[in-house]
Amino acid sequence: MSEVTAIEHLIMSQRRWSPHATGQFTSLMHDLILSAKIISRNVNQAGLVDILGATGSVNVQGEQVQKLDTFANNTLVYRMQTSGAVCAVGSEEMAEPFFVPENEPHGHYVIFFDPLDGSSNIDVGVSIGTIFSIYRRPDDEQYWLLNAEALMRPGLEQVAAGYFLYGSSTMLVYSTGHGVNGFTLDTGIGEFLLTHPNIQIPRVGKYYSTNHGYFNYWDEATQTAVHSFNRPTHEAPRSMRYVGSLVADFHRTLLKGGVYLYPEDTKHPRGKLRLMYEAAPMAFLAEQAGGKATDGRQRILDIVPTAIHMRTPLIIGSADDVDRVLDIYKEHGKV
Ligand code: AHG
Ligand code: MN
Ligand code: MN
């Protein structure tokens, strides 16, 4: 126990390696971690207190907002807004990004988040999470002229990305572009401890993960790709796992390998997942761990967003498994 690294210590020591660091990233991570601890506590108490169920309002995606989504969003927005480290905040739960007023403490980071991912799983006790994506502000001189367009940067410009998983334990998995580390919350001492240093996705995995309910809505290329995993001709079929919370499905894929697919279909012509706070941060982690992420045509990290809430197909995971899907797409003339 005495030899375990706590996250706050790691962030402080990394700051020392970078002589020009202003301390803003340290404050941002500190406040993000505090937000997640608060959200995690409320997720764990969800069955005890009256915060379950839908609020009745409908978010910008046209979905029912659950009470915990609102709570998680409010917690994150407040902590980020008062951290002094960010100048703009974008969220799944807000139609437009929030810009910290010029006369209030602000910094040079922009953060996007999905405050609570997997909200359909809240009231059935299944893992959910918070996803975050961090950029440096686009134009230091013209900060007050920032508008939503200025924030739409491709995922490869992220300076950090990660997620908190509220599962059998609460975990933080994140990267600043130097590999991926995983931390587990020790609730006894209230600290995230480094439990999964330098995570690498296996080159192939034993699972595939997708919503089979949409099989008849997929095009032939996607149907063939999925059949290559569950009806292969030269290997044993893969096991299927699908939680329906991207954080949980991605976390398993990251640790155990395999492929996760949320392709476009006739009901979701551009896919369902949102580029800026679901696909891009997960793609950053996948690549940092030696895996791949594509929309079926191009690398997720190369896509320049055309809207804050833009959707994208996502195929992500072990490099060889993602390549197999892309090869089948090519054979079908899809790429
Ligand atoms: P959110 O709860 O933030 O709206 O995200 C839900 C997303 C994602 O977490 C999950 O992978 C996907 O929706 C599941 O969609 P289907 O129910 O269509 O499979
Ligand atoms: Mn989500
Ligand atoms: Mn969400």
C-alpha cells in the first residue's frame, strides 16, 4: 500500500518535469477528479436517495434527461467554471458551449464532456461513466472572441482525454499523450491510486461488442464484418459483450482487446455516438494504447467537427480487429 502512487502525486510530479507549466492543468485535473468523486458518491447512493428517474425535460439530442445526468452536468460545469483553468466548457447536456466571462478567473483550456454516459443503465445498477476531452484554447490573444466554431478542433489536437467509470469500483483512465494510465478509487482514503500503469490494448481480443438488435438496419459491409467475428470460417467465434454504456464497453475493450462497433444504420444514418465527447476522447486513448479508431472511412482523430454535437460511426479497439473490419469495408467498396 505504501508504494502505491496516488493520482494527485503523479500530476504534481509530471508538472515538475515541465518547467513552463503554469499549474492550470494541475488545477483542472484536481477539480475534474473532485467532480467525479462527488458524482461517484451520488451514483452509489442512487438507490437510496430520490435522484433516480427522468427529470421530464428533453436534452439537445432529443432524449429524456435523467436526474443524475443533470446533477453530473451541474457538478462538472460548476467545478470547471470555478477552476480558473478553463475558458470554455462543452457538454452533451448543453446545446451551446459555456464561455467563462472575461472578468472571471479563466485559463487556457477548453473541456468537453459527456457528464453521464450510459444513462439508460442508471436505474438498473449497470456501469456508467463520465467522458472528458481537453484542448488548449485556440487563440490566446482573442480569447473573448471565442465562439463555438473556434472550439471545433480535430481529436488529434486533444492535450488530454479520459473517462471515469462508475462500476464495480470507480476508475479513472486517462492520457496526456504519453501512454494510458488507469487509477482505482480507494474509497477508504478518497484517492485514485495507480492500478493499471501503461495500458496496452492486445493486438486481437476474444470479444466483439455491438448492438445486434440493429442487424437488419446495417448495410451488407457491416453485416459481413460482424459475421466475421461470430461466424468466422477459420477460427473460433468470438464472445459477444454489449453493456450499452460506451465507457463500460470501451473499458473492457481496452483491457481485454477486441472490437467495439457502433456503425451507421438506417435508423442512425450518421451513427449515434457524439464525436467531440464520446468518439474522439476514446479514439485518443485507443491510439495511445496501441489500438485504432475509425468511422469506417477515416481515422476518428482526423475528423474536423462541423457541429459540437456531431455524431459519428465508431469502430474502435484492437488494431488487427479494426483492420479486419476496414478490409471487409474495402471489399464491399465502402471505403
Ligand atoms: P448517453 O447515456 O450519454 O446518452 O450515451 C448512450 C450511448 C452510449 O453510451 C452507448 O454505447 C450507446 O448510447 C448505446 O446505444 P444503443 O442503446 O442504441 O445501443
Ligand atoms: Mn454518452
Ligand atoms: Mn450522457
